[in-house]
Amino acid sequence: MPCPYGRPFRRNTLAAAILAALALPASAEEPTELDTVTVTATRAGGVAGETPQKITVITREEIERQLAITSDQAQVLGNLLPAYSPSRQKLSSAGETFRGRSPLIMIDGVPQSTPLRDSARDGYTIDLSMVERIEVIHGASAEHGLGATGGIINYVTRRSRTGTVRQHAGISFNGAADDVADGLGYKLDYRVDGSQGNWDFVAGATYQTRGLFYDADGEPIGVDNTQGDIMDSRSYDLLFKLGYWLDDNQRLAFSINRFRLEGNNDYVSVRGDADAGIPTTSRKGSPEGDAPLNDVTSTSLAYTHADLAGNELDVKLYAQRFRARFGGGTFGTFQDASIAPVGTLFDQSQNESDKLGAKLTLKRDGLFDNRLMLAGGFDLLQDTTRQMLVATDREWVPETRFRNFAPFLQAELRPWERLKLQAGVRREFAELKVDTFRTIASTSPSTGGVTVEGGEPTFQETLYNAGVVFQATDWAQLFANYSEGFGMPDVGRVLRGIRTAGQSVDTFLDLQPIVTDNRELGFRLNHGPVDFELSYFESDSDFGSRLVPVGGVYQVRREKTEIDGIEASAGWRVTEAHRLKAAYAQVNGRADTDGDDKVDTDLDGANISPDRLTLGWQARWTDKVDTQVQASHFFDRDFPKPELDFEGYSLVDVSVGYQLPVGRLTAGIENLFNRDYVTYYSQSADSTTRDDRYFKGRGRTFTVGYQASF
């Protein structure tokens, strides 16, 4: 039975780096044989290190090393993916981009995004203790539908293994360097897996509490009472997977993951002053209303057949229930004189999204004397989304239903041993349905809102990809790729802001997709103890999406955006016990803001990450002791508005692991040198609420953990 399981890019920089790589001295050692890793996020089952598009597979070991230092998922991604924006250290992921655009986040192929009303909460839908590996496709991709204009981040959940029942238990504590009890947090996790006959299973649970975060000066960091925060919160995750082998080739698998993170509502924010350099802080208090939360359940049922008349068949049915509640206030938007005097009405919103979908992939390899592989299939999706004002039971964004059917075909041609060509096409058929609705009172206080006629706007789009991989030598590889991805404007934000009576969804709403073209050229090397990868990319969109108020109505302004950059990574296994690694990313972006079809304005920090260099040293000193040191340097960046100029900083983290007779002990220090800094987003994002969210980053923070498997 099979085992289940904002300046122009200098192109001469790329040329110099490639020449330097080609000039590396040949090693006397034989090339290291790496395990073949099939990337499930690619519909044709691409192999890591052999694809025309840059792909990173973050292993369980790498995840464990990061969790020994931090449980912030965005920070884990940033530490391992330099082109990912620095973590905001908040529940909201708004402004956290990948290659300057939005990534599509998935759990076992189930999309977690809410494109109809983007709440920027898809970054926290699973606990990393439940994750076996993270598959990352860099750059725009349409392989899984809308949302992946910056790439795909697929969390692959824990797997069961053959053999007897095995269990795992762990506990960890973390807190600030200062002796402050309210900064302490802890995490418990338990997992059991095994197999019996044709059955296999995984069951796991985690529970985590997070204390108040402190900066390098020992001052409490400001809590984001409105958008939500991970500090002063508690969360749990429940995972269950059950698989059954019908025969040696056929398998059924069921999976469900329930994640919930909710704030404690023990602190209120104290407004800062960005221009004066005064950060936002926190004080004891009880914010009005219910605490912000993420409550997400992802479920899937999969059927695979490894040999259906010589084909591989993969069918997946899935559902997702997503609830994201935000903090409240007596905001002007929420006021309604028929309910309470204007200026006194408290309310808070909640995003509610329910998805049903299906994915079918049929693959056949070995055609024409093992020179051709074909993969095809289709995706179905229905996403029903609304945004409620929960304190008064009002519908802020009307229920919108998005239906999508997308057939695709992918081919891989191997005309000779050292050359691989790939090409694919995907056709999107989409429809959005909105019933006639009435906006809330604040859109037109004199009439108590306006009535908007419903409609069913549609679009069709054909998306292409093509790539080539050339194995120049046994240890050197060149690759090039063109791919397209697409997203949608924030439909819900547009609909809730309509202020003029007599509007119709069919005529008002521009539903045409935001298509992003990604071009990439790169080089890979794997020679003895040295590995190296370098890629240059360009990501252009002729019709971006920026919301602007026009005549009192939010409209989507389609603006051309152009992004380019480089990503480079290198590793050197100095000895069997010591490995050095480095990575660098540079991202530049500009937009056309005056409509002359020429990009003229640098994108701000809410869209573009800073240039970043990361360094790491992993060492195994004995059979029992191992360490890791990692450093990140964020380079200064200037923006058209001087008040948004970014002052870079460097952070260093360390961890140590010790193997006990039973179990493993870990200890980690985040921000080892207690660097005092303001987060990148707080410094460089252009926002009307900047003073409210001028947050410092965490100071020196300790984590101690114990894990045991039995």
C-alpha cells in the first residue's frame, strides 16, 4: 500500500550576480542528493528546484526553528522570504505584501482570502504547529484562481505516517525581557497520528495565550482595538484528518481545521504622534463592545486515483466558513439618527464569508516516449460574503454572491534531457449577484441611506503561463517564466459607500479583473556544499485597483502599476555540522496616478516592502546541542512624501535546542540586541489613521519550550 503522505532597478546588478555565481570555484565534493519534493500548490505537481517559476518549500524543521523564536506567522514568513513585507505584529495583514502584491493564502489548497470584502485577516487562519510544510510560489499565478497576484502561500497540514499510534505534546512560554507579568504568554499543543489497516488519521489541538507586547524601552506597545491585535489575545486550533485506502491506488481523505483567535479586551490604545516621533502605546482599560476575532473553519473531502486508465485523478470538494470581527466605536460612518443621537451610536463590523468549491485535476505523464505530460481540469467556486454591523444588526455590505467556473490545461514538454518547456491556459467565467439593497444612513443622512438596484455583472478572462528550464550542467540551471494572475477590486467597500440614489450594480460596478503579468528570469546552482538561486522579476498590471472618492461615492480607479525586483538566496554547508545561508530581496514599484498611461509615483510602504538582507548560521555542536543565529537588515527607503521615509533597522535572533533523554528543550531570543524601532508599516504607509497606529516593534523577547514525541 502506498504511504500517505522607489528607484529604477539596475539590471547590471543581476548580470554581476550571475557572473559571480558562475565564477564560484568547483567543489571537490560530489553534488548533494536532495529529496524530491512534489509541490501540491502546482496543479501539475511540479518538483521543487525544477520549475520555471521560483518556488520555495519551507520544511517542518525550518518552521520549528522559527517557532523557537516567535509565534508571529507573518514574521516567520518574513524571516524565510525576504520579498515578504515585515510583519506588522498585528492581527491585520493589510500592507503585508509579497513581491509588492497580495499573495493567495491556502490551507491544503483551500483558499482563505475574502476577495469580495477584503478584511486582510487571511494571515491568521491556522496555527503553525498544525503545518507540515509551507509551499510558496513566487509571483503572479492563476493556478488556483483569483487572489494570487503576488504569489501563493499554501499551508500543508500535518500528515499521518505508517506504523503504530504516535503522540506528541509540547509547551512553551514567552515574554518580554523586563519583569512584567502581563507580558507573559504560553502555548500548549498535542497531536496524535497513526494508521491501522487501510485507515490513517491525524488529530491535533493547540491553545495559546499572548500577553502585552513591550518595546525596547520597556514601554507597552499600542494595541490596535479596531483592526485587531495578536497581543493580549488567546487562540485555539483543532485539526482532524481521516484517510482510507480503497486499494493500492485509490484514497479518500477528509480534513477539518477550526481556528479561533480573539482579543482579551484588557487594554485601550493611547494615540501617538507620528510627526513628533511619539509612538502609540497602551493602558489598562476595557474597550466598548466585543473583542476583535478571527473564527475560521476549513473542511475538505478529497479523492485520488493514481492509475485511472494510466491517468492520475485528484478531486477535492471544500468549504470554508470565515468570520472576522473588528473593534468598534462611535465612528461617523456608523451613525443613524433613527437609532440614537448622532455622535453617540456605537457599532462594530464583522466580515462573514462562506465558500463552497471543487477542484478536479487529471494528469497523464509519459506520453510520446516520456516527453510529454498533460494536466487539465476545472475549478468551481461560490463565495457568499457580507459585512454586518453586529451591535445594531445592520447590513453594511449587502450579501454578494460570486460564482466562478474555470477550466484549465497545462503541458510540459521534454524534447531532450536537459530542456523542459511548460505552458498553460486557464479560462475564467465569473458572475457576481447582488440583490437590490439600501445603504446605511450615513451615506445619505437626509434620507436615511439610498436604495441601490441589484444586478448580476459578469466577466470572462483567459490567463496564460509559459516557462522554460535549461539544465546547463549537472549543477547549474537556467529558468525563465511568464505567468498571469488576477484579482478583483474590493467590491464590498465600493457597494457600502454608494451615496447617490438611482445607482444600479450592473452599470456602476466595474467588475473587470485586475490582471497581473509576471516575467521572471533566473539561475540555480547546486554544487557540492554550495547552493545558490537568483531571479529577476517584473510584475505589471495595466489596470490596478485604487479606491478614490468621486462625487461622494467610492469608485475603483484603474491605474497602471509596475513592479520589479530581484531575489537571491545562497547556502554553504561548511561542514556536516555547520551551514551558512543568506538571502536578499529588492522590490521597486510605481503607479500611474495622473492617467497619462505612464507610471509616475512611487508606491508607499502599504504596497512595497523594503529591501532586505537576511543572514543565518545553523550549527549542530553535538548529538544533543544545536543552535541558530539569524539576522535581518531592512535598508532605508525614501518616498515622495518625506514624512513617510523609512529609517531602516537590523534585528538579530538566536535559538538553542537541547535533546534530553525524553523530549527536546528549546530557548530563543527575538531581537537579541533589544533594537528600538518603529515598524515598517507604521513608518511608511500613507494613512489618515497614522497617529493611531504609529507602533513600535517588540523589544527583546524570550521563548522557552519543551516538546516530546512518544
